[in-house]
Amino acid sequence: MSSSKDYLNFILQQLSELKNITHRAMMGEYIIYYRGKIVGGIYDNRFLVKPVKSAVNMMPEASIELPYEGAKGMLLVDNVENKEFLRKLLEAMYEELPEPKKK
């Protein structure tokens, strides 16, 4: 199942308080970037983020889900209705995320 543009637009609206949020379509799903770093993505209309320490600390009850078969587990963000929480989550995660690979 692919993610819908409507869900993508909803998540982008929820992240609108952050500057430099971008996305890229990939095989019917969407990779989400914050300030050039991959924070997670939208898979099957679920917002999943990388399981870095700060994200685990902010969402200790979050389930680990696979974005697609064969992928590493990611944290399911249940609290997508709360813009303030999403802003704090991505800001906290930023320093722990790897730098983009040079092309």
C-alpha cells in the first residue's frame, strides 16, 4: 500500500513550524528531511522516525515498526496531531542524525 498525498500534506502541515522541512517521493512513500538530514518518512500512511536516543526518550511507549519488508525498524509517531510535540521531537533528534552522504 502506498501513502496518500493527503497524509503527506497533513504531516507537512503539522511540521510547518519548523524551517527547512523537505520531502522526496520514493516508490509510493515519502522520505522526510529536516535541515538536510533524514528524520524518517511516511510509509503506508504512518509517520515513522529513526529510533535515535532522543526520539526513544520522548516516545518511550512507541512501537517499533518496519517501513517496508527488509528495512530496519523505526518508531511510530502516534502524536501527529500535536504540532508542538512534533517540533520538539525533530529538534531533539537533529544532532543525533547522521550527516547526509556526499554524492
